[in-house]
Amino acid sequence: MLMTISLQNTGKRFNREWIFRNFSYQFDAGNAYAITGANGAGKSTLLQVLAGATLHNEGSISASVNGKPIATDNLYNYIAISAPYLELIEEMTALEFLDFHSKFKPLSQTPDIILSSVDLSNAAKKQIRYYSSGMKQRLKLAQAFYTEAPILLLDEPTTNLDASGIAIYLQLVQLLTKDRLVIVSSNNADEYRFCNAEVTLGDYKK
């Protein structure tokens, strides 16, 4: 499934302040893009706009699948996302959470295999509220990477991860991003070193 997302003179503002403006760019399947910039540059906001979680204020966004246009209202069906601001259902166990998620978007592996890949097998039946911040981040990444979606959005993906967690993240990148459209929002080069294109969001302020 070959996905393309195109933005034409797209802008987002909060009140009177433009977070980014005149943003024109095309994101194509099979490539990994780094959205970079200082804190407050609007990296997370751009990902939220792409995911349909917040609306842009000017310009346009279009998308296509295998060359055929799709309604941007349906774009979320093709997206998997991991972000620090997305909450987990902490009353569930990790197994329950992944099973619940799979009812909305299919997973490419069973929950047991997914949790093993991010070193959470021993905590599979523990309620998520008892997880450390690093364990929660590994679960968020597992959910996103193993969701069968052609677009993968990663916002500050190594937040709260130690060295072993970062190694797990890089392994997931290597194994599960082939042919997908991957967009990483980050100001940490270790998170996006694998990307083959970089967009500096600070260039789109006016």
C-alpha cells in the first residue's frame, strides 16, 4: 500500500500566534522523514495535524493510496502513532490493552509476541498503572510499530527510555518500517538518524 500525504501552504495557529505557516511538502511511502526544530517549534503540532487530531487553519492537506485520492477525514485509518501526550488505559494489563486496540486496528503479531519484542513479557498481566515511565513508553512504541498501518508517526520516540529501551526502539525501526511512510518528530539526532529526509520546522514560521 503506497501512501502519499501532500501539504500545500498549510498553517496552524493558536489564538494569534502561528505555530507554522506556508508549509508545503510531500511525504511518500518507503521514506522516513525527520521533523526537527527547537522546543516549541511546532513539531508535535504538525504530527497532530497529520494525524487528524487537530485541524489546520489555512492551506490544504491531501492524501492518496496507490495513486487514488482518499478523503483526509479517513486518513486516521491508515495511521499508527506513538507520542508522549497519548495516554494508555492504565486499568488494563498490557495484554488486555493490545487485545482492545486490535479490535480497532489489526496488529501484525499476537500480543504475546509483541510484548516479548519490547521486553515486557514478565509484566504482561500487570496493570499498566504499575509500569515505570520507560515500560509505558515501550508499550506505546510496540502498539504503534505493530499496528498494521502504512503510516507511522513517532513523536519523541525515546522519551523515558534507557539505553536498552533505545536499542529496542532502533531494532523496531529496522524490522518494521520497510515500505511504510515514517515521520519522526524530534530534536534528538539519535531518534531519527535512520531517516533519509529532514524538514526543519523553524523555516516555516511566516
